[in-house]
Amino acid sequence: KALRDEDRIVRKTAASAIGKLGSSATAEAQLGLVKALRDEDKDVRQAAASAIGKLRSSAIPEAQSGLVKALRDEDKYVRWFAASAIEDLGSSATAQAQSGLLKALRDEDKDVRLRAAYAIGKLGSSATAEVQSGLVNAHSEMKMKMYARK
């Protein structure tokens, strides 16, 4: 209920509290976080993304799908938190979530791109072959752009 409160501070605090539950968070609470990823307030969306990352291997597929959508949020900080949350999921990150990181490598914001690259790197061997290859290609493209500017 707190995730639906009219006060944005209450909603943000509730999202953070669910994250602190970690693997004890129920599927119902996680679905509440998914809805909070679409909240009108960017701070609530950021808190929801961060909370899903703290669920680690217990994050339900709907929560991971919500993070992928959050990678396309209008607010760059929500996108950054979503990328960071996928990193926090570690080896339990779905192929869909990992592919979302790959697309985030082309984000308009440099910090989001860097966070996505770092997250893919932290996934290490659990990253899909497609994602590993995409990171290499994105790195090559960035180097070419850097040389073109000189």
C-alpha cells in the first residue's frame, strides 16, 4: 500500500525498504516495485530500480523486465540506476536484461553508457556471448569516434 501512497517520499521509502528485504521480498512486493518503475516521480523510479537490484537472484522475471524498460526512461538517473541494478543481479540477470545493457551502450548520456559497460564487465563469464561481443563492438566504435575527433 505504501508504494501507492500519495506522498512521493512514502513511496520512495517503501521501495527502498523492499530492497532491504532482499531475497525475503515476496512476489507481490516485487510486482509493486515493477509498478513503481512507472511512477510519476523520478526519485521513486530510481529507488525502485535500486531495490530490484538488491533482490539479486530472487528477482522475479517481471522485475527484470521492468528494469529493461527503465533503461529507456526519460530520466538519465533512472536509466543509470536500472543498469546498476542489472549488474547487482549478477549471474541471475536474464538474457533480456543483459541485452538491455547492450542497448544502453548507445544511450545519449555518457554516464549511462559507462554504467552499462561497467555492468557488462562485472557480469563477466555469466554475460551472454551476444552481450560480450556487443561490448567489444561498442568499444571499437567509441575508439573510432575518439580518433575521428582528433
